[in-house]
Amino acid sequence: MVTTARQGGHIASSHADGTATIVIDRPEARNAFTSELYTQLKAAVRRAGDDPTVDVAVITGAGGSFSSGADLHAAFTGLAEEGPSSGYAWWDELPWPTLLDCPIPVIAAVEGPCIGAGLLIALAADTVVAADTAQFAFAEARVGIADRWAPALMDGRVPRHIARELLLTGRTVGADEACRIGLVHEVVSHDALGEVVAEKIIAFRRTSPHARALYKRYLADLMDRPTEPGIRAALEHSDAAEGMRAVLERRVPAWSPR
């Protein structure tokens, strides 16, 4: 087994028996993402895809959470210091395109919160296996943020009328509902998560690695990917700063008129 850990970066990656395991390792913040953490996740996925000894990647989170989404402290600081242009720093480091373009199958093994950026990672994976205690949400609108990637990754997977309701309310759904509406492929007991992920890996390995890579490319080509950071339009409005500040101050946001 070969193990690499990025000191201070909170991404741990290892590979054994052809499987790369990538752990979002920031449990003290429920694995919330900074732009640096996005960068390191993207690099870990690229390394797995480029390694000829690896044919499957598994992404999971440490400490009982997959990811609680973006780090609001970091996002609010960037907005305060740089204004709306701070959204470009996050946009440039987003790992979703790298996940979609990764030539090997990617499995998201989800337990606990899978919110915002965490859910985007899961949707960019090829298979999502969730523990029955997992929870899912696109909660960005509750902090005054909207981004193009959430509807793009849900399109063709979640019925649009359901996607609208999830995005416009930011409500949280449990694992069973997430599976029923198409966010998740399979729900299992917490204790069985590792076993079922191992079964998925075996199923992938019954097919040709070259054929798998080709299918991933063909499927990626079908997607209408965002080409500009829609988040900037949200950051230009006062609701973004108010929403993030309200969360950090543990109060109800005072939204401005449209």
C-alpha cells in the first residue's frame, strides 16, 4: 500500500490493489471546502486517473461527514477583501470538471452531511453509495448564493420539477428520498457501506478499462457544462454577504428586495 498525505491540506490519498481512496479530511469543519482544498482534491483525482496501476477511485469524508459544503468563513473573507471577483478564485479551482473527465470510475461513498459542494462532488462521480444516515442539500440559496453547476449536474438525473424545488428551497433530504429522486444510486446501512463499495469495484472490473474510459468520455461530451462562474452574479448582490454573515452570526438573514 502506498499512502500520501498532504500536510495542512486536509486531503489524504492512498492506493492499494488498484483502488485509489481519496479522503476529504477536515473533520473539525465537517470537511468544508476552501479554494485550497478544492485544488488538492482536483490534484488527487488527476493523480488517480493518471496512475496506470489504479483503475477505480473512491471519494469519502473523514469524521462521519462527507462534506458540509464551502467554507463560509473563507468565502465571506474573500468577498469582503476582494469583492465579487473573489468568485473567480473558487471557480478556477472547482474539481467537478476533473471528476467528470477522470478516465477511471469514481465512487462517492457518502455518510453524514453531503451539502452544496459535497453534493456536487457526489453528482460528478459515477456511482453514489450512501449510508442510511446521510443527508443531502443544495443550501446555497439559504445564504444568498446561486451557482450554475448544481442545475447542470442534476440535469438528466433528477427530474426538473424536483430540481427546481430543491434549489429554490435549499431543503435537506434524507438518504432514502435522495435515492428515490435520483441523487443517489444505492442506500445501505452505515456498517455495510464499505462492503457495498467493494462490490461496486468488483462490478466495474468486470468490464474493459478502455471501454469504461470511452463511455466516460462519451457521457461527459453530452453534458452542457457551465462556461462562466454564475456565482459572480450572486456575489454582486448584497444578499450574498448578508446570507453568509447571518450564518456566521447564527441569525436569520434580512434579505433585500430583488
